Amino acid sequence: MTMLTQRQWIYRQQPVGQISADHYELVEQQLSTALGEQEVLIESAYFSVDPYMRIGQSSKPTYDTEAHPLNTVQQGAVVARVLASNAPGYAAGDWVQAYSGWQTHARLHASGLKRIDPELAPVTTALGVLGMPGRTAWFGLTESGRPHAGEMVVVSGAAGAVGSLVVQFAKRHGARVLGIAGGPAKCAWLRDTLGADWAIDYKPHAGADTLGAEIKALTGGVDVYFDNVGGMATDAVIPLINRRARIVICGQISQYGGGLETPELGPRLLHHMLYQRATIQGMLARDYLHRMDEMVRIVAPWVKAGEIVFEETVIDGFEQLPAALNSLFTGDHRGKLLVRA
Amino acid sequence: MTMLTQRQWIYRQQPVGQISADHYELVEQQLSTALGEQEVLIESAYFSVDPYMRIGQSSKPTYDTEAHPLNTVQQGAVVARVLASNAPGYAAGDWVQAYSGWQTHARLHASGLKRIDPELAPVTTALGVLGMPGRTAWFGLTESGRPHAGEMVVVSGAAGAVGSLVVQFAKRHGARVLGIAGGPAKCAWLRDTLGADWAIDYKPHAGADTLGAEIKALTGGVDVYFDNVGGMATDAVIPLINRRARIVICGQISQYGGGLETPELGPRLLHHMLYQRATIQGMLARDYLHRMDEMVRIVAPWVKAGEIVFEETVIDGFEQLPAALNSLFTGDHRGKLLVRA
């Protein structure tokens, strides 16, 4: 029986604040390459790190009743190549997407794989614009945000994997778009490369009042707020909403470093919802998994035609995975953050 | 030219916290009874006091761009009798509804009047179950709350003009209903007279944690939260929402005593919207004014058949109006609060 060396990041300890390598253990073991019926052996090429992973580590119930189990491989999506197949339809060399988590190799039932067409777009887009982040951006914007031409759309976390797509999708709807991001480099990129009408660096702002004043001066008022961040950005935007504004809660990454268990305090602002008869709606990508084809039908041609910027920040080295996850909340990456094996 | 003595409550000073007679002046003057074409002279019989009046006194923009103007008669709805008419279709003795505010008499153009049929229901219902509060309860529940049979509905301010109707309307939808109110008497009334499945007195609770634990023990989780109050009640309910819960922001009366200008702090809870893909929607009665007939078509037969409890708390004396308004936020009234001339 042939064996190969498999490395895995095992999730060992629940983080209280930030996540780090201390919460994981890197293990190495031998994996048999013998395949059962319908089994496929894959070698992971790219690993996705996503903010939702930190939510899943909360000690309180979140979108799942149970937290990510300890002492198991960190769950997550990968792009991989087939090394060997005992399933019809898969052959060595094929590119596939799997949810096999932070391990270098895996033997999986073919039903857990999704074929990637490398002719359509770079294979990494299966983890980005043509994958979960793209689905989140597309359906969050179209189903919950519902922007119209001429409306004002504000996006927090605008330089991130989801935010950077929302900015571009909203522009294609004919809306005017303001992105909020951290640092002048991201803001310049939002304006110059993604086509945002305005970009605001939140970092020089000590509080929501001055941030809000800057947003108000530029937009006059907000029709759609696509929120990936929460906290100060949201405090700044809510008092600026227009009549029947739609607020999409896609993420609250400013709150993930412990705030999910013990919420931090912020101003009570729900009376603005009343004044403006506005809507706040939470959304998760998983609810639109069965509608992936709708998104791909529209977005894939834009990707193929080079009309969508789908920036990727790639970190090299399987051993970098925990640090890469933490850098989602602290780092300077633009677009989709990936780890290359 | 005949004259009559007209008394008016003039709104003189913006309140910072609670509203009181200090913010008004009671004036008396002579009103000519000579009627122009299409004019009607009315004598107010019942005055409505409503929480929205306090919002209109906020120094910041609310649902209206401008605050209620100073040095004018306090605006508000009344039920009145026609004393004399120079408009076809109106005759002395007719019951009408008008938006003539806190004054004993008024000369109005007939287009500002709405006829009340005293055969249909007591005339005061035009300010309650068949008026603005009824419209708020009906459309807030059916358009924003959208309860289904078997779902759990929680109503804050459940003994108030709107809340007491929402409790009953939700029961008629086949939902199970928990009312939150202040004091054991209101809670007993909610259970024994209105048919709520459960009622919780929020007053013994020092904070949202214990209130939330009691709600969770009774309901297991919340599908629709109809919120008239905000603050602690909302902090207690949001962590208990079920998948795709709908939160209706109809009022935030716990925040009206100054909190609208300088919001108080509360826990950040928007991540729960994400987890449960839930919706918060603000609503105002005015948006459904043109759909009044839809509500009346359904609710008036229930009123006529005696199937709806539409409790009224009536305070006697025009001079009591400012105190009555304040007592909305501090008092022990049940159902609709009215002042009788």
C-alpha cells in the first residue's frame, strides 16, 4: 500500500481575542493512497481563509448551533488537483474545489468535490469572485441591498474579498459608491482601480461623528449600506440613511475579536430605522449556495472579459495558515486572501 | 359676528428630557364663528396623545426634517362634533375626525375632515383601533412582522394602544404571543383579557440577561419581535431570534426622553442578524394611510362583533393634555390614552 505524507492544522484551542498559531497544532502523518469506490485523492493547491472561520470559533451559538469542534482539522474551502481517482468523471490532473480544510492531501468521496474549469478563469477564482465571496457580494447586494441607478451605496470593508466585489457590482447597477477601508493605499486602489466614486480611510477618525460627517459631505445620505465591519463604521452610517434605506449585515469583523461573546457597547440607533422606514438584513452565503448558477451566469462573463477586478493576496506556505487567518482582521491585504501550499 | 371662547395649548419650548406643562402655554381667545365657503366649525370631544408627538419635538431631524414648530398649537388628531357647517355633506351634530391639535374649537376646510360613523363603533375608536394605532398595529404586523401560525411573537409595550392590538392580531394569525409590559396588573390583563399566551413584567428585571432568560424559557426562541420600546427589552430579545426572524421597529419609547438627541449606549447585537439572517424593519403609520380601507375591511367587523378588546384610558379635562402626553412614558394606562374635553 502506497503512503504519502499528509500535513494538517488541527484546531486545538478556542481563541478569546485574536486567533493565532497558538490555537492550532501542525501535525504530520502518513495517508494511505488506496482508494475506495467513488473516492478521489486530492492535493490542495490553495487554501481559503475567511472571516467566517473566526465566527465559527465563538463559544456562543452563532450561525451554527455548535462551535467548530476542537481537535479536528480546521474546516475551510480549498482548490486542489486530483492525484488519483476511483470515481468516474475525475482523473489525475483535474482541478477541483473541496471543503477539506487545512490539510495538504485528502481522500474524499467524489460527491464532496466540485469541478473547476481552468479555461473559464484562474482556478483560484473558485475561492473568490466565482466562489463564496462572489456569491456573498452578488446576492447580498442584489437580494438584500437592491441598489437602483442613482442611489448612494456605502460599503465597509470595501477593499476586502467581498467588499471589493460589492463596490464593482454596485457601480454596474448605476449607483454611486463610497468605500470605507483602512489606509490610503487601499483607498487609492478603491478609487483608481475599482472605480469607487469616493473612498474614506477610517483610520484617522477617532469616532463615528467625524467619519459620519465626511460620509455625509460626500454622499448627502445613504440608500444602501453594505456592512462587512460593524462598530464605528455602522455608527457613522446609520444616522445618514435615506428613506427606505437597506442595510445589509454581511459581516461584523470589527467585533470578532471577542466581541461576539461579550458585545461591546455602542450607541442605540434603531430609532433611525423608524424615522426612515429602513431595513437591516443579515445574510449568509450558504443561503444562496443552490443559486450559484444565477451568479455565475452573470459574473463569469465579466470575469472572462476582464471587466471585474478580482485581486488576490497570496501568502506562500501551508505553515502560514493560522497567521493568514489572523491577518484578515489586522492586515493590509486587498481582495481575496489565499494561502498557497 | 358671533364669537366663541377657544382654548389652545401652545407648544412653547423644546423638552430635553420628559415633556410637561412647562413646555406649553394654555391660551384663551375669541374665535369668530363666521364660516367661509367649504368651512366647518368643530368642537373637539376627544384628543389623542401619542408617543410620536415626543419624537416630533426632538431637536434633531426625525421622520420629519423639521421639528414641531414652536409657538403653534400642538398638533394631533381629535374626534369632534360639527357645530356649524358651510360645506355640503356636513351638518351640525355630525361626528368627524380632524388633525386640528390641542384646541377646543376650530374652523376647518371640509377637506381636512373625515366622517366618523357612530353606528359602526364608538367614535373614540377613530383615534384607536380604527385609527392610527390600529393601522400601525395591523400593517406593522402584517407587512413587516408577517407572522405565521405556530410562530412565536414577542411584543414590547404590549399593554399600549398599538401593542395591545398587535397581541390580539398575532393571536388571530395562529401565532403564540408573549407580551412585555410594566407591572403585574398589565400582565394579568394581557393574559386574562387579551389572550396573550404569556406576559412578562420587565420592571423586576435589572438587565437584559435575566429578562432574556425568562423569554427564552417561555418561548424557546422568537420569530417576530414587534418593538414599541427599545432599550433593555430589545437587548433581551435580539439574542433569542430564530432563523429569518423579523423585528419590527414601531416605536422606541424607552429612548424618547432625551436619548434621541444623545443616544444611550447599549450592546452591539447586529451580529445576531447575520447569524439568523434576520430582518429589522422600521415602520410608520403614515405610510399606510392610503391603505386604511384594507385594515378597516378586516378589523371593523371584529370590533363590531365585540371580538377585539380596544381598551381606552380616558383622562378628563383639556387642561390635562401635557400631563397626559408625559404619562405615556411614565404612566399606568392600558390601551389607547385619550383626553376628553
